[in-house]
Amino acid sequence: MSIAQALADARISGRKLDTYPGDAPADEADAFQVQRDAARLTGWTQTGWKIGCTSKMAQDMLRTDGPFPGPVYAERTFPDDGDVPVSDAAIRLVEPEIAFVMARDLPAGTAEHTTEAVIAAARSVHLSLELVNRRLPGGLEDGNMWNIADGGCNDAFVLGPGSDVLPAGQYAALELSVSKNDQPATSGIGANALGGPDIALAWLANYLNTHGLMLKAGDVVTTGVVTGLVYVEPGDEIISTCAHLGEVSARYN
């Protein structure tokens, strides 16, 4: 069985692999190709992208110095203020983030897309909650090429209501406050995501172009954790709020 097939099967079943399904990817390009192959093999519908390790905290945790993408799937996207089923094998780590939905395609051109151009191509901005999981042995810090191959360690996604897109440069100062079971849990600012969620979005648009892909109209992009991480037990409710973006919430079961 190929590494991509093993990862696809583990994602579909919600289980954690007991052993590594082969040799580690040689480099990031190899790891990203495994990710794309696994996405295809799931047969699931990809609705957009997550960006991992946009914050210094996440980079330190995963022992890397830069971001990476992963797919977001319709099959693991859940309504705002709803219930998110979580596998018994999952690590139950929730990341409060800021996300965008794209209004138009961003194909490759003669130059890289600027932050201003990418924001102009967005339709709406949202609060979001990403449930992180790893289907491989060990923890998140155990080999970042494996984390990339494993879909950026994404699991489940919740998108809050949309708000009007702000101009580029105004995202770094956005403040998020997060509660767990009505008690303060963590907080943070947009600048924690690669200097700003708008900057992270532009990074992804250009990264995809270099790999023969592109952001497309309708794609949702969640741009990385901007607060501390929140571990949840069955039944816990997480609420993230922001003055400009409103609120997003989920219960994890």
C-alpha cells in the first residue's frame, strides 16, 4: 500500500496509524505531493485550504520555520454553533483562526500576487475553528515532512458568519477572545498569523501557483492560529469572538 493510500484510509476511518507507512518524504515538495495524492484517494470534496504554522508558537511546536498548506474537506466541515464529532484517536486540539472565502480565481501570472490583490479577490472574512489531528505515530513535533504529507494535520473545520472584507493591512490588529465552557481560555491578535491573515492568504496564493495550483472562487482559506491552542474533552464548547468578525462556536463530541 502506498503512503498516500494509507493516509487517505486513516483519514476516512478516523484512526491513528500504529506505524509509519513508509520512509519519510525527502523534502517539502515530496511531502506536498503525497498530500495531494492522499486528498485524491479519499474521494472527498475539497472546499479550500488551511495554512499551518503561520504563528511562531506553532512553528516552535512543530520544529519548523515556515508555513505549509493542507486541504479542507466538505465531509469534515460542520455548521457554526453545532456539534463536531471527534474520533477517539484524535488529539482534540482546536485552533481559533481567521478565514476568507474567495470571490474569484487567482491564477499564476508574470509576477507574484500582492497582498492587496489577493484581498481584492476575497468575498468575505470569517472567524473559524480548526480541529487539528495527526493520523501518524508520535506527536506534532515528530517530523514536519510527515505533518505536511498528512494533510497539514487538519481534521475538522467550522466557519463563522461572513463579514465585509477589510483593506489589506488592517488584519494584524484584529483581536480574538476565546472561551471554553463559558470560561476565558485564550486570546490573540491577527499579527500572530504570519504578520496578518491577509499576508498569509497572499502567501498561499503564491505557494499554490508555484505548484501548478491556484486559489479558486468559492475556496475557503483558514489562515492559521492567532491565539493559544485549546485542548477539548468530549462535550466542551469553544467560542471565539472578534469585534469586527462576530462569533464562531462549536461543541466537540
